[in-house]
Amino acid sequence: MIRVLFFGPVAERVDTREMQFEHTPGMTLHDIIARVGMQYPGALSIVSFMALNQGQTSDRQQPLQDGDEIAFMAKFSGG
Amino acid sequence: MPSPVRLQQQDFSLDAEIAALKQASSHIGGIATFVGCARDFSEGRSVSGICFEAYDRMALTEMQKLRGEAIERFGLIDARIVHRVAAVVPGDNIVLIAVAAEHRAAAFEACRWLIDELKQRVPIWKKETTPEGDAWVTPHP
């Protein structure tokens, strides 16, 4: 299972904080982006950062392992 | 003693954080602090409250990395970073950076560097309550 997390303005756009997708062999981050994009068209347009297992990544071709955690994040505004 | 890097709902005590720093070493010659607080305006609108949200595990990891990098980069004796994740009102504390060094220059520079880096690298978001409604803050470069 792949766990997908949304925060702040992105969570508001997709109207959920978490989604789960069945892991399939060869699955990449790009596949998850495409599936979320299909479900919520335009929702990811404000995403500036992605994280895989709590580490930032920009490699959409990165293969995913069962149990991975992905986060889609807008620009940070802490402080 | 509480961890030097924390996300917490409740307010923090500047005195307690400084006291914790002072316990680290008697070589400390200066402590610089930055306290970010909630203001009552933003982009020309009045703000009556701010609500923070964080990707806790990643934010903590990133804050711990920042602390380590600052200690190494500026030769600090110690550093503490505390960010509130809560609903706050104007005047409330939001974030604390406190650094201890042998000399003031390193302390001032590290303090500035840490808050600037935190804003860029730590996954925390804020939503402001204004007369026109609630709005997520879009950061400036």
C-alpha cells in the first residue's frame, strides 16, 4: 500500500488529508501524481514540493516500494 | 530538560530556553534569540488569528538537520529551535530560535540563518483569519 499525505492548502483542494493506493510492481511517483491528478484535476497545481518517506524528492521516475509514504506540499509558510 | 528541537502546541518560555542553553557550557560568550510572533495585519488586511499545520515527522527531522548544520557552520556551542503548531492570536509567540556561541558575531549570524532556512525548508503552513475569510499564506521569495 502507498500512503499519500496532503497538508494545508493542498489538503483543502483535495478535501482529504490522506489517500491510499495499492502498490503494483514498477510503480513510480509519476503514477501516483497522475492518479491523484485524475481524481482531483488541478489540485496539484499549487504543489511546490514532494516528499518520499519524509525526504524531499523531485524525481518523478523514482520507483516506489510497498509501504512508502508520499507527501504533496505547497510552499512552506512557517515561522 | 525538553528537547532542543520541538514542535509543540503550547507557548514556550524564552527564559527556560536560555537557561537550557547556559547549561551546555561555561564557554558561552553570547546568546542570540529570535522570537517570531503573530501580527494583526498581513498584505493590507487585518488578521485576527493564525492557524498552523505541520508535516510533523518531516518538519522535526528538518529542524534537527538545521540545528546540526548551524552548529557546524557557525561553530556554535548549542542551538534550540521551537515552533508552535497551534491556533494563535496577534501577540502570541510562534517560533523561537536561540543560539549560543563563544562570540556575538557567530550568534547573530546563526540566528538569522536559522530562521531564514526554517522558512524555506521546514514543512509548516499557516492560515490567517481575516475579515474576508480564512486564507492560506503564500510566502514571498
